Amino acid sequence: MYSSNQLQHSKIQLTLLTLLVLFSPLAIDIYLPALPRISSSFHVEHALAQDTITWFLFAMGVGQLFAGPLADKYGRRTVALVGISIYAMSALLAWSAQNIEWMLTARLLQGLGACATSVAAFATVRDMFGPEKSGKMISYLNGAICFIPALAPILGSWLTQQFGWRSNFSFMAGFALIALVAMIIKLKETNPAPSSEAVFKPSRYWAVLKTPSFIFHASLCMCAMAVILAYVTSAPVVLMENLGLSMNEFTLWFGINAAINIVACMTAPKFMEKFGTHKTLVVGIVTLAIAGIVMLVLAEQATAFAFMLPIFMSSIGFAWILGAAAGKALAPFGDKAGTAAALLGLFQMSGSGLVVGTVQRLGLEPQLMIAIQMLILLPGLLILMSKSGKHWHVAAAQ
């Protein structure tokens, strides 16, 4: 039984963890409506404006290789505070950018700041809830994250139309400063046993990477994230440039999809609790595959609904995969939870960014590119149905 004080403390910590995981989606979604204006402002092609997202995610993933061990060594709180500070300063740097190279550099730095807040948040979840309950809590946090795609583009659209695209980055800086004050006052350290190993000892990473269940479930996270990233980077071009939707119409479709994602993230833990992580992953992968087929079938239909219907379906599959797979990837690790969370972030952010960035340069139509990302998870079903795949999930249920 928890005392009222313990429950109150837990609620405060969960609120702060929610703030920590919002930094990354906020840095992506708020300025999506402004991407065409950014490319026009800097006189560059759309692909370079889209690179401000993929570079951010790449830096966020690679940076976690450093943030994870630092979180194990010096604490989750310290890493979170440093990350927020870097995020705020780099947002101001992006606000003042005079060319695309300046902007890309600022986004790389912002990705490093966001990676620290993400590692601190998910390692803290592992500290607070243990290996079994952490998957469900990650799904709830992902549900909170999904409010950002619902609301941020609306705010970003208004800011862009009223004050120009740079105002999106001044908003990010202000959000970071407010969050920093809250973390300094209320965030508590949760690492029960700080690591005594050298911070960047290769064996720390190898201890995680040699675990087959981690590699498999982290790869699922990477491929699922690639679907969302392919959609996010392509949607402004498809909906506004190709189909002629206004900025407000774009944010409406984006918000509907985010609402669907929120519901999916909130129902995934309940399904997971009743039927287990194995069935949750199977349903998620099958849903994504069906979405990919629908995307291919409707590719020639030049309407917003034809483009967004398979996206709606994929958002459900993504939500169900991410919570279950992330929880299973982190489950085997205790004092190395920070390092494991960092490597998971490397797969999820840098891996997905590299995959999508590479495929985008093949010159494929956006619908075909997104469908490929949806269908690429299908081989995962074979592993899940294998003896080892079933054992990973049965063992966790015992």
C-alpha cells in the first residue's frame, strides 16, 4: 500500500516525466506547417528542409550513446537538466539562423539536448516501475507524447501565420526554460545504484547488444518509428504542396491522426495486460502491413482521405508495437537501464532517420516510400512465431 504522500510524490514525478518526453515531439511537430516556408526562406529544396527533422533525429539517437551511460553514472536528474539547457540554447540558435547550414547545425545540437531528456525519462520509468510494468507505463507516456502531434501543429500554424516561422523556435526555448525551473525544484533522482564502471566502457554497450531479445525488439521500434517519420516528413509536401490544402486544413488532418494515436496508445496497455506483449506485437505488425497494402491500392487517388486512411491505420499499429517492444527491449537490464535506453534510442531515432533519409533520396513517390516502411516489419512475425520469440514473452509472463 502506498501512503498519500507517496502517491502524491509519484504523481509529481510522472508529470515531470511527461514533460521530459515532450521535448522531442515538440521539436518536430510544432514547425511542420512551416516547412514549406523554411525551404522558401532559405531558397532550398524541400528535401533540405525535411533534413532539419532527420538530422535532429539522427543526433538524438547518436547522442543517447553518451547520455545513457552518463545517466547511469551521474544520475537521471543531472542528465535531464543538462539536456534541457542544451535544448533551450539550440532552439534560440535555430531562431536566429540565416541559412540552412546554420539551421541544420542548430537542429543537431537540439537533438543532443532532446536525447538527454528522453534517456532520463525512460530510464526513470525503468527505475520506478521495474521490468514488467515499465512497458505499460511507456505506452501511457507515448499516449502523452501523441498529444503533441494533435496540438503542436495547430499552435505552430498560428505562430507561423502571425509571427513567422522563427516564432516556433522561440516557443520551444520558452517551454524549455519553464520545464527547467520545474525540474530543478521537483525532479528527484531515482537511480538506486549509480554505476561504478567507466562511463564509456565498450563492455557496457556490448552487454546490451549481445542480448538477442534487445536487438529484435529495438529493431521493431526502429521500423515502426520509420513509418511515422516517413509520414511526418512527407505529409506537408503531399497535403499542402501536391494536393493544395491550406495550413489549417493540414493541421486538421494531422490532428485527427494524432487523436487516433492517442486512443491507440491508451488502449495498448490494457490489451497488453490481458493478452500479453506477444499478441500485442503480432496485432501491431499485421495492422501496419494491412495499412501498407491500403496505401499502395489508394496511391493513385489524389485526395487527402486516400493518403490519410492508411496513415490512420498505421498509427494504431505503431502505438501497439512501440510500447510492447520498448518495454521488452529494456526488461533484462537493471543498473544498465540508462545504457539500454540509449541504445534503444539509437535504433529508434538514428536508425529510423537513416532508413527514411536514404529511401527519400531514391526519388520514390511518397505513398510508395511510406508503404515500404509499413511492410518492412512483416518478417518480424516469423521471429515472433519462432521458439525463441515465444520464449522471450512467455518468460516475462511467468
